Amino acid sequence: MYLATLITLIVQGCNMGSRMIATLFAIELGANPFTVGLLISAYSVLPLLLSVYSGRVSDRFGARYPMLAGAIASAAGTLLPALAPGLATLFVSAVLVGTGFIFFNVSVQNLAGGLGPPEQRTRNFSTLALGYASGHLVGPLIAGFSIDHFGHPAAYAWFTVLGVVPIVILAWNRRFNTPARASVEHHRTLDLLRVPALRRVIIVSGLVSTGWDLYMFYVPIYGHGIGLSATTIGAILGAFAIATFILRIVLPALTRRFGLERVLATALAASAVMFVPFPFIEFVPALLVLSFAMGLAMGCGQPLTLNIAYNRAPPGRYGEVAGLRLTVNNITHLGLPVVAGAMGAFFGAVTVFWIAAGILAACSHLVRKAG
């Protein structure tokens, strides 16, 4: 599980780093917030269509080969802008990185859920979540430092080099070969949404992803607008990631003490409150502290919704459920950056952050009601 977490850290770091580079590079090339929103949405175009399919592939063939294919696509996506910088190339890069990440992501989650007995599942997902949190930390930090010192194309090149590491590990390490389920009976994916408990957690997952995406997408734009350097923006996002890392270390103990739904609802309510003052703060130390606090609260969302969804999945369809969950998430990934970019361009940053606060508050209410 620890080696899987390591390569997840790298792939997630490349994904998050490339998003930050794409945002700032597009602005440098003269793109307006609406165009930047379209660019970030491009990360989710094919994943929206392929999430469920990637889950079926993982159920059918095991985790290793989809993870390897995803890592290769991700590395190719970061290589392109390094070789041929330009706005059009950024869009192609976004599609490749996003598609690669969805194949890797669904399969590594399927792998984590199937390792060990059911009572070990929370620990597995929390350990895997540490990889995601670490990737959220190192990705923006490496991106910001590389942009300031070497430029945008070189920053992409650094992530290409990093992306080779999981490719090598997956190509030569057979421990990621999970049992293939050759005789999975065919079912309609939409039948999964007819299970009320599963439907609720998938909707909540999409709402949580919405708040997360709005934060990760708009903080670089807001930071650039108030004159912060790329390194400083990376540090603010890094503070968020450090907090999610710390939170996920203690998350298994918290859920044992208070329960999955209670922890999730409380964390989402706290996140909603902290979104409100963010667009009024320009003092960097205060932004760092607030970003750290938001990471502590929002870091619960991914591992808890994933854990609940896996627990409620029908036997033999765990990868498909993970893919359906990510399909709903990618609907928000696809539409929200465009909407947020347009609203930010017309109404300012306050509107975007307050919409995120409202979404998370509604999500907290939904979790409490379901619990």
C-alpha cells in the first residue's frame, strides 16, 4: 500500500502542478479568466466520458495495466507544452493529463479498497489519501518555484521527469497485479444510482469536489490579481496540502470516535465558513493560515466519501462505483471552472468564493440529514 501511495503522490503532484502551470501560463499568454476556465475544464472532458469505463476496465483486468496506461498519458501530457509552448498545446496537454489521471485514479482506488479485510479499508483509504495530499503539496510548490526560476515550459519538463518514475515502477513491479474478475455479470451503470444510500454519497462526493475545485482553480487567479508571485501562490496552496496531509493521518481515529458522517458534515460546515472571508484578505501570512485551516476541514471529503461509496458498492463492481463517483465529480470539474471564470470576470472573486461557501454549507446539511 505504501508503494501505491508513493506513485499516487507523484501522479497527483504532476496533475496538480500542471493545472497551476496551465493557469498561470495561459494568463501569461494573454488568456482571460473565461478562457482559463475552459482550459481547466479540458482536464475533465474525456474523464467525464471515460470514468465508468475505466472502472469496468479495472474490475475486468486488474489495477496494474490501467494505472500504467494512465501514468504514460499523464507524462505525455506534461511533455507536450515543454516541447511546443502555446495556448493550443495547453489544451491538448490538459486532455492528456486529465485522461491519464482518471485511469490511474480509479484503479489505484480499486486496489486500495480490495487490499486486506473490510475493517482495514478505512486505513487503506486514509493512507492513499496521504499520497493525494502530498501530491497537492509538492505539485504547486514545484510548479511555483520552477515557473519563477526557469519559466513555464521548463516547469512542465520537470513534471515530465517526475512522471517517468511511476511508469518504471508499474512496468516492472508485479505486486500491483490485482485479481481480474473475468465473469462480472453485465449491469447498467445507472442501476447503481437506484440504491438510495449509494446515490446520496455520490451526490455528496460531487458537491465536495465542487468546493475543492473552486478553491484550487480560483486561488491562483485571485493571487495573481493581488500581485502575488507564483512561488507565493504555490506556498498558499502548499499550506492547504500540508493541512490535508496532517488531517488524514488522524482521520481513522476521528472516524472511529465520531463516525464517518458526523466528521464529514462538521468539516464541510467549517469549510463553508472559512470560504467567506478569503477574498477580502491580501496579507500573505493570513492567507497561509486560512489556507491551512481550510485544508484541515476540506481534507476529510475525498477519503470519507470514497470509503462510504466503496462500503455500499455491490460485490464485483467496486471499480465501476469508483468510476461513477468520479464521473459525477468530473461533471463539476468540467462546468464549474467555466462558470467560475465567467462570474469572476464579471462580478469579481467574492462571488466565486461565496458560491463555494454556499455549496459546502448545503453539502453539510445533506450529510447531516442522511446521517
